Amino acid sequence: MVARAYTVAFEGIEARLVEVQCAISPGIPAFSIVGLPDKAVSEARERVRSALGAMAIALPSKRITVNLSPADLPKEGSHFDLPIALALLAALEVVPKDHAAQTVALGELSLDGSLVPVIGALPAAMTAAQDGRTLLCPAGCGAEAAWVGAANVIAPRNLAEMVRHFTGQSILTPAQPGEAIGRNASRDLAEVKGQERAKRALEIAAAGRHHLLMIGSPGSGKSMLAARIPGILPPLSPVEALETSMIHSLSGLLDEGGISREPPFREPHHTASMAAIVGGGRNAKPGEISLAHNGVLFMDEFPEYPRAVLETLRQPIETGQIIVARANAHVRYPCKFMLVAAANPYKCGYLAEPERACARVPLCGEDYLGRISGPLMDRFDLRVEVPPVAFTDLDLPADGETSARVAARVSAARNIQTARFDGHDHMRVNADLEGQMLEHAATPDSEGRALLIKVAERFGLSARGYHRVLRVARTIADLEGVADVRKPHIAEAVSYRTPLTKEA
């Protein structure tokens, strides 16, 4: 007689259902786990044996075989402990077999029978809900998994509580969602003195999720400006929050089950590896571009990143997804992010200041920024120079707009875009505009078209650059609350496409 329980195996943010079959048969005593388990899954035998022993449940002197089906799907991670223990307890008739067969379980077992939180509870709950099953997970994962309202989530603290629940001795109350994490408004745009053009570029970028490149000497405020972007972005929609949290769940970044409505802001160091940025490694985990999904990826000292890393960004920027292909894995992660890059004009940073620049000016600047290839530079919708602020200006009182006022305009522009893209699930902001939607929404008036054609010929805009100008112009018009794209909108959008350096 075979007892069954269910669990999941992760492929990117997808959780594939895995059937855990347990059979107890006569023969030489043994405890075997088959079905392509990795080392952590194979070691579950000893953790399960010890946990059952802590409950005074001895394994019979028979052959115990656990099969993880489908057998050709790799099984990785310690979260297989709990489903294996559940299937075994059902085979021993300690818990009802029909209850076990209606349960998707994941969790790691301690030797004393307590349950240890694991990553991936949120996508596992999604799979359980789609299959109409109950999710069983450690108490530390219950608040996270309960955000999927369609799933019944049971979160015991230990194996004994699980047994008492399934046998009806002490029914556990379904887990409740954790508290949503509020927005952090500690950094205000009003604290930045001067830099009005850069602030305007930030507002446009935030309104349409456009990619932004800031170039300026050290200390001009590039990082300070970037750090205030989260304060002007609108909160994530429920769908976006769930998408982003599923990726963070797989990376173990959710705090006590709390799902944040604040767009993620990731700022990797320029020494980060390829796998850290785009994803990969032994288990093909998500990288920084996926952790920034629906948020901001800030890359300071942009030319200092390895050339291979920078060039790898080109495809995900266009497609909004990354396929991580490894010998033992082939997974897809979403990565629709707003890229904000900052760079010095030269390695020493003082290209525009003759008294401090080196003797190789201006070739030194071309060499340094030349590390950013032309195709990658072409993907920045907005490019802005951030000049140094005069010392006398630093003593003046802050008189700029607050983040709250800018955020209100950004939110209003985003609402216009939400209405525009109603019924188009793959489009949410102006940066997603393409094809007929781009022609319909961003066609300029006759004067604007004439100006755009003249600029395209003057600067040799590529087709991609031409379309990006139209998208930015559409966003500028949305910020003004007007329906048509006009010449002033095109003129301002074009001003941010003027080459800052010779593109390779």
C-alpha cells in the first residue's frame, strides 16, 4: 500500500508539483529515497528518522521506499523533509492517508521534530491554490504563504502539532498574512540642493519607468539623487507586489511574512559577479536584475562593471525577462526594472575641470566612458549631466520640491498609463509601449514630428532610439495631463538623448 503527499520543486519562480510516494514492504530494513534527489534531500532520511524518534515513533524493520515523482525532475533543498515525513506517517497509519494526499507540504525538520522555515513558501502556496490543496509549512513561513488568499495554510511549529491537527486532536487555526511593510520616506528630494535638470529627469524616469544615465564628477550628488527615487515611485499594485514577493521569497528576503508595497531598490557593487547580477550559480538563483523586478536597479560606477556583465544587460532590458541556462537548470525569471546608472566622466572624475584633470584630456574621458558600448548606451532613455554644486549653494536653505509633491505627479501619470493599458497585461507603463500601441499613444503633432525627424538625422538615431524618444515624450505629456504629444514634449525628450560622449 502506497501513501502519498505532495510538495514542490522550484524552476525559477514557478513551483512544480511533486508527488511524494511512500511504500513500506517486507524485506531487509532500509530507508531509500529515489527520484533524482540531491544531497540535501538524501540526508532527509536521518532528519526524519530522528524527528520521529523524538515523538517515540520507531520505524518498522521493513523496507521503506520514498519516490519523488516525476523522477526525472531534479529535487533540491531541505524543504522535502516535511512532505517525506508526512507521507511516511501516512504509510504508518499515524495520520489519515486521505488528508496527506490533499496536502502540499514543505519545510525542514530539526532532529527534535521542530520545523525550520524554508524559502519559497509564497510560490508553493500559489501552486497549492491552483491545485486545490492545503499548504502545510513551518510556522515561520505561514504569514508569508497566507498572502495567497485562495490557499488554506496550516503552519505548525513542530511535527507533533502537525500530527494532532491531522488526527483531529487539536485543530490548528489557518495562518494569517503578515503585515504589509510601509513605505520608507526618510530620504526626501527636497534635501538635494540644485540639480534641477537631474531632478526633472528623475521625475520623468519614475513616471514611465525609463532607464536613466547620470554622468558627473565625484560628489555632484548622483548617488544622493538615486537614493531618493523610491520616495517618488507609486506603491506596487497587488499583482506587482505578489510578483516581486515571489522572487524575494525564493531568495529568502521576506521579513516575517511581510509583503512590501514599496518598489524594490537594489544597488549591487561594481565588483559583483555575472551570476550575482543576472542570476545563476549552482541552483540558478535569481540575480539583482530579477530582485529589482517592478523596481529600481541602481548601478553606481557603471563603467567599472566588467564588460561582460554590462553587455549581458542588453537583452533583459529589452525583453523584461532573463533565461538562466546552466548544465543542470534552465529557468526563466522576470526582470522588468528601471535601470539607473551613474558614472564619472573619467576615472579620476574631473574631465570638465581643467585645473584638476589629467594630461590625457579629452581622450581619457572617451576611453573611460567608451567602456559603455554604443548598443548599451542606446538603451538609456534619459541621459543627464550632473554638474558639481557650488560651495556657496550648499549654505542656502533647501527650497526644492518635496518627494511627496513629485510623487503625486508621478502617481497621476501612472494612473493615466494604467487606464491606457487596460486589457494589455504585458504593458503597464510607457516604457512597455511598442507596435501599434506606440503609434496610437505617442504619435506627435506635425511640428513635433518634423523636429524629431530633424534630430534623428542630425544625431543618427537608431530605430530603437527613435521609439524611445516617443515613449519619453508620451510620459512628459502624461505628467502634464494632456492627451496629445506636442513639439515641446518632443523637444524635452530629445534633449535627454543628446550624446554625452562619443558612442562606440
